[in-house]
Amino acid sequence: MKKNIVVLTGAGISAESGISTFRDSDGLWENYRIEDVANYDSFEKDEELVTKFYNARRRQLTCVEPNEGHKQLKRLEEKYNVSIVTQNVDDLHERAGSSNIVHLHGELTKACSRLDKNEVYEIGYHDITPFDKDKSGLMLRPFIVWFGEAVPEIENAIKLCEKADILIIIGTSLAVYPAAGLMHYCKKRLQKIPY
């Protein structure tokens, strides 16, 4: 029987592909205060600024490729049941071929209704424009979990961690909750491999 591996990934795994993180000194976030682009109040106050920020991040995805770290995680599927729980909003795990991915903080390649985050639209690498409306006629918002919002996928991530035989942590300082608490749901004698 194959062992269950849960891989918790953060921005560090995608940095090697060229995706800047908000902690980088030269990162995309440097030109913006996090408070101005990563919460719903900021979106309500200046939806053009926030949408422009995420459109730029989405366009960046067309210029990067999965790196060897992403590819090695796909290769693990040959011998193990692998589940990836990522804090990243990029699509590099998918593009590397991994098949079981939980995105805790949303996905750049999707948009959603501002009234109902379950009303989700696949937008790929296209910009969100004022003409992109939800069923109620309001402009779509990025499908991102902003600070202060609930993390809908945390329950799925917890269930995976409870069944894990091995937990691998890659590219995250585990400073952001609730993702930082996931390791506490693993079996007490679990083999934990920080990378």
C-alpha cells in the first residue's frame, strides 16, 4: 500500500521559477503596501488598483515555468499518494502535472463574484476588466483569499494532514495562519521533513 505524503508549499518553491514574493526586497509587492492590495476593504475602496495588481501577477505566470522542485513533486506520485497543500496562488504545481492540489489562498487563474465566492470563473491568464461581471452584474474580483477572510480549503487540508504518513514542508516559514497550524493535525509520530 502506498504511503500518503502531504507536501505543504509556500512562496519559496515558486521563487526559483521567477515568481516574486511579498517578502522579497525586489518583489512585486514592494511597490504596494500589503494593506492596499490584499484585503476586501481595499478592493471596495480602489478596485482598479487591486485588480491591476492581480492582473499583473496573472500576466507574470505566462513568463515563468515550473522548476525542478515542482517536477520532483510530480515524480513522487509514481511511488506515493501525494497531496499538495499550497499557500501559493500560481498554477505551477498544475503545470508540472501534480494531480491532487489544494490551494489555501485561492488561484490567480480564476475570478469570482464579490457576493458569492462559490460563483467561480476560469479566466486563465486574461485580465479582469470592468466588463467582467458576475450574475448580479457586479465586476468580478480575483479568486484570492485576502487577509481577514475565511480560508475555505483549510478543512480539506486538515483532513489530508490527518491521514499523512509523511509531511514535507517546502518554501514556507510557517508564519501565516491557518496554514502554519496544519502540521499539528498530523499523526504524533509522523516523519516531518523540512526543506
